[in-house]
Amino acid sequence: KMNELVNNVFISHSSKDIEFILQLNDFLFGLGISKDNIFCSSIEGQGVKQGNRIEDEVKKHLSNSTVIIYVLSQSFLQSQACMQELGVGWMDNDSKKCFYIKLDDITMDEIKGFINTSYKFTFITEESLSEFIDDFCEITKLPSRKASETLKLIKSLVNKSSTFLEKIVDEKKLTDEEKSKKVLERLHESISKLNLGEMKVVSSLYFSEDQCGLFEINSGVINLLNDKRIVYRLTQVSSFGMYFQYTLQPWVKEYIDNNDEFKKKMQELYPSLSRSPNPFY
């Protein structure tokens, strides 16, 4: 069990690095940290609670944290919000322990400002992660682990994150236009992988008169589509109790407009939905 005085871990990161963040989150779970002890704004259930302002929640948890893990990448360095979070740890290092995990798409020369090369960085290598575990477990009072279990945990993170790290290194060489095209290609690919329930929601929004729809805030389908950046919530405040207005992302509307085959699939689903009022409530 963690020491009560050292039990709040804040993961400071760019949401664009979510693929790695999810792997890091599992890595921390493997060390014995409960999800209740980790604040990560990009992960449902560990971030901002529904109905609360993002800025207020981040400020509160950042202030209350005793351990901050910064995941440094190109996306992180280009984010004003991330750099502000970095400044908090730099100014308050007497009461907070900060760890700096460097992803492969930045060089040491690119890390400037609040921190520099005199700081200790963690790299996604077996040796570096082993040192991270030693320091992290000492700070958080986590029990010691068998060497074999620790090595297995490290290898898992290194292996599972390798594809993402290779991708961000390759994308660093691209122009802004090429990067935008790559992002759009990945989004289009995600459309082809929607399950039937998700496609029904997309159909109901696309063919409705105002291309909007009311959905329960706890709807698993709508939350999945929101995470995949296919829909978004129109307002932060609901006038309908637990129901909020959602609509499709502009890129989804454009994709359907220009893809006759996909639009036909949507049209086949929509008539059955229109016969049943509020099918997703």
C-alpha cells in the first residue's frame, strides 16, 4: 500500500501521444499503482470528471500531486498547456518529485527552457526504465518486486511502444501538409473499423435534419466515438439532465459526403432507426 503522503501521480503529456500514454499507464499499474492514484487527462476515469472545467481539474490535481511524470515529445514541446505544466514542476520541486520521460522524436538539444540537459531523463530502454522503477518505487514507497517481474514489465513497455515511437520519429521529417494528410488517413481508416452500434450512431447523426442528436452521457457507444474523434459534444452544460447534444466531426461529414459506398451503408441503417424514436436513449 502506498504511503498516504505520497499517493498522487500526475501524468503531464500531449493528448497526441495517447498511444504511448496508455502503455505507460499500464506500466504504472504493473508497478502497483491504483488508477485512483493517477490523474491523466486523456484517459477516461482518470481525468476530468463530467461537468467540471478542464482547466480547474488540471490545476487542482497538478497542485495536489506529489509525483509528476512528464512525457516529453515534439507534441509536448509545441503545446502551451504542457509547457505551463512543466513550469509548475520546475518551480515547486521542493514538494514534488518530477520524472522526465523523453520520447524518441526529440533530441536533447531541443529540450530548452524550464529544464535542460543537467536533469535526469528516462529513455524507453531497458536500462533507463530499470533506473526509473528504482527511483519511482523509492519515492512512492511501493514494495520491492522480483527482478524477473520487473524485467518482464520493462520489456512489455519497450516492445508495445516501439511502433508508436518509430511512427513519431518518421512523422517528424514530414512537412505540416504531409502530417495533416497522415492524420486524415488514420482517421479514415478508423471509420472502416466501426462496429454496428457505432455505425448506427453515425448514421443517425448524419441523416438527421440538423445532424445532431441527444445521447446519455454514460453511453458506451457515444464515449467510444468521442474517444475516436468521430463525434464531439456541442456543449459542456446539458439542458436535458444526463443527456447531451452530439454531432459528427467535420472530417466525418466530409468523408461520408465523398464516399458513396460508405454513405449507402449508412442509408441502409437509417430507415430502421427512424421508425423508432430516440433509439439510443
